[in-house]
Amino acid sequence: MAQHSGQIWAISDGHAGNRRQALALAAAIDRGPVQEHALRTRAPWRWVAPRRWPGSAQAFGDAFANASAPALAIGCGRQAALATRLLRERGAKAVQILDPRLDPAHWDLVIAPEHDGLRGANVITLLGSLNPVDDAWLAQARDRFAAFAELPRPRTALLLGGDSAHARFGAMAFEVLASKLEAALARDGGSVLITTSRRTPAELRAALRHRYDETPGVVWRGPDDGENPYPGLLAWADRIVCSPDSVNMISEACATSAPVFVFDPARVTGRPRRFLDALLQRGRIRAMDAELAPFAAEPLRETARVADELRARLGWK
């Protein structure tokens, strides 16, 4: 493939999950420079993307409309799906992450989670979501959060989300989770490494304020607590406990070599439930209990596999 203008664009609506997947795949394909584009989509195209209505060339403003197309455009999310369609018409190879809800033939390749059920000649499926977590990423995180090495083992990372379309996880569910975690801590000792997400409800954050003051470790409830130590949690954890609501969060936990325990996966419905069932079947996760017994865990590294297949299909050198 000709490397015209030398570039890969990673395109999203700026939402963290979409942005992270586009950047992770771009970096895995080519270690060269990547241009990130966070879209600001104009109405009415914002409402109908990725459908191509008259005037769609101006959906993202003049700068996007007049820019030279990159060699490869990687988009994630519905807004980006329109952008990658437009760039393909201008000569770019177009790769779309997540089911665009249109015929995949509008793109050169579509990358979709297995649990979405999308299939096609130009569709590459993966278990979970794309992410940057690999040995190099974890090594960098261990260096950046080297102080965590001093925490007593076992180090239990707790990754907390919140309610989603397919799973309820609020303060009451957290209390059940916490009782199991505290039984394991009472038996095993060790330390906790806890972080929340943007969807974690305020009452759950409040419940964390002093709950683990007597337990070695770190509790991050939001920006007021400084830098989110999330990479360090993944890098230094001996075991990881996740709330069940986030495919992205669980995928990244599973990209480590630590055993992963998911709280009450039975409460998850819809397509994400199929994802959890697949992980349970292959033995990569277990339903959380009060034992948190160690088990052998092979890292789930789908991003590298997808990048290899993409390079082969597109002839990317």
C-alpha cells in the first residue's frame, strides 16, 4: 500500500472508550506518527451518522473537508463511521471499529466484538474491545507507579464502574461486592488498589471515602484525588476485581496476567452478557466470591492479533 502523506488518523467523538480503541489499534498497526482527530459533528449529520446525507462533506467543518486524506483512517463510534466513509471516498483506506449499523461494505474493514454478532467478508471480530495493554505498556506503568511495589501482597485491584444499559451497579451492589472483598482481605491481608470511572455514582464514591483507611493501598475516587493510578493498578495487581458493567474495563483487566474476578456476571444482560459468558467459558475470568483463589490466567491480547490481520488484509508495510 502506498504510504501517501505517511499518516494514520485515529478518529473518534472524543469519548474515552472510543478514543482509546482507535488510538490502541493505530499504535499496534504502525509505530510511526498517528494524528488524533476528535470530531465535532454539526447538525443534522450528528443525528444521522454514519448515514451519508446531502452535504455530509461539511459535517465536521472546513478543516476536515479540506484536509488531505491520510493513508489509513481508523474510526471508532457512530460519528467516526461517517468520517471514515468520507475519507475513503477521498482515497484513504477506511477501518471502522464497532458495528456501524450499516452495510460493512462502506468501509475497507470493520472491527467488531464477537458479541455484537456482525459478520461479513470484510469484518474482523474480536473478544472484547481493543486496548493498549501489552507487556511494554505494563512495564511502563510499573516504572511510573514504582511505589506500588512496596505495598503488601496480595495486591487486590478493584475497578469500579456504574450503571450501564445492560447492568445495574450502584451503592447497594457495591456493598455486596465490598463484603466479599473484605472477607478476602481479612483472611489474606495484603493491600487494595481501587479506582472509579466516570460512570461511578456519587453515593458509591462517597462510600469509598474512609472505608479502606485502615487497609494499605490507594483509593482513587476522582480528579480531586490527583492522577488516576489506573495503569499502575493493572501493572501491579496480583488479582483484579471488576464490576460487571464495562466491556472495555474487563477487556483491559484480562490483558494482564492477573486472575480476574467479575462481580455477579449474571446481572448483565444483552450482548455484553455474551462477552462475559465467553470469558467464563474459556476460563479467563471467574465470578467473584469471598475466596478470590488464584488461578492460571493467559493474557487476552486481541489488539495485536487484530492489527496483524488488518496489516495482512490491507497490505500495510
